[in-house]
Amino acid sequence: MKCRFLLNEKFRQGLVYRLTEWNQLNNQQKVLLSGLHDEAEVYGVFEPADSSSELTFKVAYREVAMLYLHLQHFNKLPHYFIVSGGDHINDTVAQLLLNDIIQIAWEGSYVGGTAALSAVYGENIFTEPQLPGFLSDLSFKAIYYAWMLQDTNLRSVAGKLYAFNTVPWDASMKLAFYDTQRVEEFLFSRTDTAGRKSMDQQWYTDADTEKSSWLSWARRIPGKSSLLHSGGNYKLYISPVINVLPEVFMRFIPVISVSKAFSFKV
């Protein structure tokens, strides 16, 4: 997505980071920066103004640091910065805005971070006319939801995105479920004896797993199981609604049993 031309707008320093010059860094921070490709271009770091936040340090290269210091006294970008730039400079300013290192004047106030999305990309950022499919549309809605939260806590946002589009399970529903059946009984309710026997021949589980949040299985294989882990591991999610989970599970077992997967959990 292409951002608007930003270089003629008004800016100020952001509020969530502060610029710290190289000589003000502690030894541990200097060691981390010393591995950079061109250390001579590094002015220092942008560090979170609130040390208790989950924001990370960001490298402050010389040109960006000079721009940041310039905005301490002026609300317009340096003339040389504008005329020497182009798409690359414009994209750099957009990245600084989205990282909340600087802020832009927009609709009567200064905004940065997720609040600057409309200022950077225009008012139509969340009105995409066509998306290629259900998953793209769902992802788009999740991003819009995260943006509307205006939450700067990364762990909080990650948790909400992880649970996006899931069905809430309140205390009364949970109590009603456990009053009638155990999780494992429900899960295997559509699997016949032959199917269960076939599964047990290829997969094993810890009898105590239901005490945790997951029922998990690993493949029964002779020899070195590490052979299954070569080439990188990937996780695939299958997300049925609760009422059809037993049927989906029954269809899932034959498929995963002939795959190269080495574990699964519910």
C-alpha cells in the first residue's frame, strides 16, 4: 500500500521514545550495536520513554537522529531533506510515524503510531473494495480491529489478534459442558472403535494431558524421531465451531496419519 506524500506536512518529536546518543549508552547496549554493518552511521538509539513498557529499542542512524533533533525546534522538515528525497525519504518518514518516533499534524492534533495510519495512507485505508477470499477478508477485519483498539501494549494486541474470530466460552457454557461429558469423550464421540484403534496404533498421548489446556498426541515411530524435525517445523490450525469438532476430528485423523506431521493437539 502506497503512502501519501508527507514531506510538506508539519511534524514534532514523538512522546513514547527518547533519543540517546552513543556515549550515553551502557556497555551492554554498545555491544549490541557494535555488530551493525556500518557503525559509523549510528548516532545512538531511540529508547522507550517508559522503561516499564514492552516497546523495543530502535537504532538511531545519523540522518534520522538529525531529523529528530531538528523537530525539537521546528515543525517542518529541513529543506535539504525534502528536495533530496523522493519515495525513499517519504517512506522513511512514514516508518518513523508508524513507529511513533515522530508525530504528524492531522485533524487538529499530532498523531503517531497506529493513530497515524489514516494520516500516512489516507482516509480510505480501511475501505479496500476487493479482497481475494475469505481469509484475506478475515485478516483485513482483524487488522482493522487491532487498529481501532489504539492499544500500545504489544502483548495485549497480540493476545486479542490471536483470539480474533473465536467463539466466546463463558462460565455457564463451560459448566454445562463439563456437567454432561469429559472433553475426551466429546472429542471421540463420532469416532468408532476401529478408528480409535487405528489412531492408537500410530499416536500416543499422556493420560494426564486433560488436566492442562490441551490434549496432545505424538507419533509412535521406531528409531530416531528427530528425522521428522529436519527442514523446519510449521504449525497448521484447523478451527471448526465447537458443535462439529468431533466430526472434523474423525476426518482429520486419517489425513494427519499419512502426513509427515509428528504431533498435534486439541
